[in-house]
Amino acid sequence: MRTHDQSVQDQFDSRAQAYLSSQVHAQGPDLAHAKSLVKQALPATGHALDVGCGAGHLSFALAPSLARVVAVDPSPNMLATVGQAAAAQGLVQIDTRQASAESLPFADSSFDLASTRYSAHHWRHLEAALQEMRRVLKPRGYLLVIDIVGYEDPLVDTHLQSMELLRDPSHVRNRSAKEWQSVLGAVGYADIQHAQWPLRLAFAPWVERMRTPLERISVIRAMQNEAPREVQEALAFEPDGSFTVRTGLFWARPA
Ligand SMILES: C[S@@+](CC[C@H](N)C(=O)[O-])C[C@H]1O[C@@H](n2cnc3c(N)ncnc32)[C@H](O)[C@@H]1O
């Protein structure tokens, strides 16, 4: 029986190229917003951490405005892919380091920015990870979190989390905006800014990226077809199974 960490490794380590070419990950208004926040708030000498970097799209977006970005992920193949793509783009500011969010191998107060994108919904120990990010942040540094946000309506939320888990056994939870505000406050972040955008997930690439087995794809499709109208409308289900969720961005500072 595998552990959650092994499940993350199994799901992601062989999928680095799929995440490098994924349009959902390579693009998005959240990336443009993150770039502009970082440009306004941080000096060009700034050092940033990208936790759960995957194939590196957040690191690639932020690196041109900064002196150093350390891209961290437990998956060696993701890190190798980031290294190759960074070299191909001439982004010499990017270094890679194998680690998990819950245990970051860096000294206290090392970074001006601790960031993460589309990774936190895989973290088992969210509070511990956010505390680690706070520990390695300078006292006047910034935290940037981007992730798919869950729904306040439990009916809609349960359907979304179930589809996510059927598609990818390493899914833990999409936290709602309220949950994010509360956990960020509890860990000691303040001045929290929040922005949100719709994110359309085209069904075929969504399941192909994670190599979801056919029998689980059938269960997801059945669940969508049988879902009550409130869920169908909230998640904007389309005839081919594509649907629309929300990407949330949180920007905060240590209190
Ligand atoms: C969807 S990818 C990230 C996408 C990427 N950040 C981007 O902007 O395109 C999710 C990544 O989170 C990583 N991950 C999962 N659990 C983690 C943890 N506990 N700590 C750090 N990274 C983790 C996975 O290995 C995977 O590479």
C-alpha cells in the first residue's frame, strides 16, 4: 500500500513533459497578475522560492524581474525539466532543489518572496507548509499562493473534490477562499489580498495529463450527468465533460 508521498511521486514524476506543454499551466491571468505584483513590490535583486514548481511556469514568469528563483519540487523529473527549459530560455536566475513544502531545506529569512501555484491542493499538511514558507521568508517579505479554490456550497464542493480525486489519487483538497483566509491568518500572515478568475478545464487534456484510467473517467462522466442542476450550473458542465472552476490568488505578508 503506497503512502500519499509515493502517490504524488507516481502521479507527477513521469508527467513532467505533459505539465511543461499544458496550456492551463503555461498561461493564465493569474500569471500576469503575479508578475505585476512582484514587479511592483520586489527589487530586481530579490530572491524568490517557488514551492511545488512542477514544470516551472511560475518560476519562468517571475525570474525575469528577480535576481534568483529557487524552484522546489519532490519530483526529480519535474526539476530536470525546469532546469532544461530555464536553460533554453536563458533564465540563469533559476536554480532547482528537491524538497517538499512541509520541510524546506533553507535557512530562516532567506527569501523576499515565497510562492506556490497549483500545488497546495496536494499538500497533506497545509499549515505546516505555510509555516515553513513563513520561516524562510524575510520579515518584510511576501507570500504568493495560487490554486484552484473550493466552493462554499457543500453540494458543489463535494462534487468538485470527488471529480478531482477520481481523476488524480494524489488530490487532497481545493480550499475555499474562506478557508485560505482563515489558514493564512492562523499561520501569521496579514494584509491579505485576494483575486479570482474563472478557469475552464477542457476534459480530454485534464484526464490525459494524469493518465486517469478509463473506468474512473466513466465514473466522473456519470457523476457529471447525474449531478443536480445547482452543481451543473456552478461548474458549467459542457457536453464533453469540460467544466469551469476558479483560480484564486492570495498575496500576503508576515504579520
Ligand atoms: C500541477 S503541478 C505544479 C504546477 C506549477 N507550479 C505551474 O505553475 O505550472 C503540482 C506539483 O506539486 C508538487 N507537489 C505535490 N505535493 C507537494 C508537496 N508536499 N510539496 C511540494 N510540492 C508538491 C508535485 O510534485 C507537482 O510537481
